[in-house]
Amino acid sequence: MIAAALSDRFQNDISGERFAKAFAWLASTDLAALEPGRNEIDGDDIFANVMTTPTCGPADKNYEAHRAYADIHCVIAGEERIGIAPVAACEALQDFDEAADFSLYSFPDDEASWVVLHEGDFCVTPPADAHKPACCGSAGPAELRKVCVKVRVG
């Protein structure tokens, strides 16, 4: 599922060669066997970060966003709730770190869109979307194992 503002349609294009390569890697890789950390796919253009982390309540996290990369969040085990908000409507909490391609943002959770991912599900958050990953679902905090594929778009 991809949901976005129509005005952001060109920033949210996932039909390119890099996305095809990223999805092919996800489909052909035994994700459960991956070690935590960075996994190379195509240098700095496409790589995957595998992590195991506890989920937490949305109030315990901030939104984050990137400019050069879109994220493909894919759950390996557990359940993940991700809040999504337009970056343009968010309040920056810090200066954007160009080297890390990262900044934190604030946005009212009750105005955000939320997606719940289960094992094998994915969600794409392009640079136009701030996102609050690793939030817990209705069952409360639990361990989450996921892969976040970073696809250079900028």
C-alpha cells in the first residue's frame, strides 16, 4: 500500500530500476537468516539495515525523514505500527543532518496516517513522508525484527 498526496506523486515513484532491484532482493533473500546491521545490495544507492528492536508507544518516539533515500520497511517477525505525515506539515525538531540524511520532526499523532505491518508486509516512505517507525500495536510493546531497505532517490 502506498498512500500519499497527489501533489507528491513524482517524489513517490517506486517504478524505477533501483526500486525493482530492492524489491527483487527482498523477494529472493532469506530475511530471517540475515544478521543485524547493514547488508549491501548496490553500494550507497541501495542497502538494507536489519534490526531487532522493541516497539514502543507512539508518544515515546519522534517522526523522522530523509531527503536522499526512500525507506522500504519490511517486517521479518513481529508487528510494527508506523505513523506517516507529510514532511511539509511537520515541525522540525533539529537542523537536517545532510551527512546522515536524517532529521527529527513533530506532528500530532491523531492527524497522522497509520499503517500496521505484520510478518512479510512492507511499507514505502519516500522523502515527502515523515515516519514514526517501530511503534507498538494494540497488544503493547514487543520485539520487532525488520529490514529497512534504503533506496537513493535524491
